[in-house]
Amino acid sequence: MRIDECVYARGSATDSMGDEELAEAFIEALAVVGPRHRVLAVPPDGTRSHARAGILLKAAYDYYGDALAAVMPALGTHRPMTDAAVGAMFPGVPPELFRPHDWRRDVVELGRVPAAFVREASGGLCDFDWPAQVNRLVADGGFDLVLSLGQVVPHEVVGMANYSKNLFVGLGGKDGIDRSHWLGAAYGIERTLGRVDTPVRAVLDYAQERFLGSVPALYAMTVVGPDGRGGEATRGLYVGGGREAFSRAAALSAEVNIEYLARPAGKVVVYLDPDLFKSTWLGNKAVYRTRLALADSGELLVIAPGVDSFGEDKGIDETIRDYGYRGSDAVRALVESGELAGDLAGAAHLAHGSTEGRFAVTYAAGGLSAADLAGVGYGWADWRDALRRYDPASLADGWNVVDGEEIFFVRNPALGLWTTAERYASLGPA
């Protein structure tokens, strides 16, 4: 069996796979690929706890046993997982197998996507080459299988998350992450969200096809959607080494993870789980994933008891504090002047987090002051007051009326994309 084939595909908008069923299905897929002697598993980190990666990793450990030699969560720019977080997300997998990824220091370059390709893919918006970087353990660890685990879901930089992004960004280096994020921002977040074919995906496909030949990568991708009762259901599992498995997963994700509102929402309230969201770098999924649903002059209220910083590390935190969430034109000028040319990922985040003057953002953050938030262009609210008024336990997903006020409530912005059909269609083909 060639590893680049789609070895397992199951899913539909009405399918619902229980945890045991999902584990059995994944082991069935691994058996098609066959035994391996030395396996590296690359699951998502704790910020993507809904991906069912704990179930997949435990199934892989049960199947491979001692041949599962190492586990490296795809941290990207995020802070490392604590031992407690690893134990909670990946029960039953020996903690000594886990290795941290250092995106600033511990990477190697496999090749470069030519500037001419990037320029064409971006419609002339970016004129740089792109370094295909991965953690050195991927390239030099002597593994006969690199097993990438994760969830396909709408994403602000690449369009649809996962597949080769898990390796090139999740285990990537500063230069690659910087340029991929800026490529997505330059093209535009609103015409990227939820799309399968985007400039960043084209660059990642180029790198996958030309630079991963010596890396035996296999991708296991879940699709997780709402169950209609305020919870979640696993709607699909797709396993393969090439684009087909991803494309099929992305098609299902578009069906179950994009919610179309009949009309724009004047006010959207988003809740950020304090165990998952500690920074606006992560928490601004509330901004990204709901911006297409918000009416002009509307308001987004983000209830974020656990958010106490802007960046996931000191450097990015300082960039956000120094410049704030500016419009994309202002950020582009800072990049072109050279002022933010050395921090393209930070620059992309500033553009993504901007409302472009179309709506207002108010953060009810547990650890950021009114002055902190005003400094980056956001409003402030007391998180305790916000939780009392908009109690997640008493709100339904979607439309609610609270004391005569109509709101649209999102319980977890990481799980989907909210838009109106008219606005989404106006931005280009899916």
C-alpha cells in the first residue's frame, strides 16, 4: 500500500462516531498501512482539544506499542504544554514519549518554494520565497512513519486547517511561520476563511510534493461538528498521505463547520474557555471566525476569564502592545517600511485582529486591564459582570434574547465559522 493513497475515508454530516468506534476505525486504517518500526506521532496541542487527538494517539500507541518512539505536539508559536495538560489530553500514553517543539531554534530547512510561485499564488501581493522548515526530529530522527493527527476546520491563515500545515507550521520555524502568516494576511482573512484552495495552501502543497519525499508522512484527520444538543460529534475520519484525504475531509468540514446565518448579527457574544485560551493571540479566533456574521456597526463581546496576555511569548506580546490591532493597510505599510518586516507573523495577527473599522470588539478578559485593551484598539468589560449577564450555561448556541437584547452566542469559536451566505458568496468561490 502506497502511503500517499487515501487509506481510510468515512464521514457525513449525519454520521456520529463514538470514541471507541473512532479508535477502532483508526486502528483499521493503520493496519492497512502496515507495521512500522519507529514512529513519530504529531498531535495538536491543548489549544485544539476538540480534535479527538487523544483518542487517536492512544489508538496509535495501542497499535504500535514500543514502536511509537516519540510524540511531538504541533505547538507552532504556542507555549509548551505542561505535564498536567499532556496527561489530561493524552491519557494512557506514557508521558516520557513527549518532546517539545521550539519554533525559534530547533528546525531544519528541507527546501524553498520559489518567490515566483509565491508571487503567482498571491496574485502579486507577496514577493518572497518560502522556507519549508520542520523540527529536526522529523527530518533526522530516523522514523519510518511520521503520523500527523488533527482536525480539519475553517482557519484564518490557510483556509482549512490541518494536513501538511500540521508539519510545516505546527512543527515549523520562525521564517516559515512568519511568511505563511503574512501571505494569508496579505491575501485577506475574509476571502481565506473556510476555503480549501488559498495561497498558503498552494505553497504548502508545493512543499509537500517536492520536499517531503524522504519523510514518510501519514495524516489522520477528523471532522468534528455540533451534535444539535450543545455538544459535539465526530462526523468523519480521513487517513492518507496525500491531498485526496484532506480534500474529502475539508469538503465535509465545509458542510458541518460553517454555519450560515439568515441575517447579520448586531451583537455576537463569544465565550472562551479559560483552560484553553490564555492570550488574544489564541482568543482572537473569536474575532476571526465571527467577523463575517457581524453586521456593520455591530459589536463583538468576548468573554475571556483566562486571557491575561496578548502574545504567547514575550516578543509577540510586545509587538501587539506596541502597535495594536490596526487595519490591514496600516499593517502592510509597517511591513513595507521595514518596521515589522522581521515579525511577519505578528504583523499578520495585527491585521487579522482588526475590525477594519466595521464593528467594535469588547474584551471581558480576566487578566487585562481597560488601559491594556484600549492600547490595542479594543473595549473593556468586567468579565464577572459579563458572565452574570451572558451565562454560557443558560444560553443556547446561536440566537438568544437576554433581558430584551438579541444576541448571537458562540460557545467555542475554534469549532467553526459563522457567516451569512450572501457575504460569504461575495468574497469568492469556496
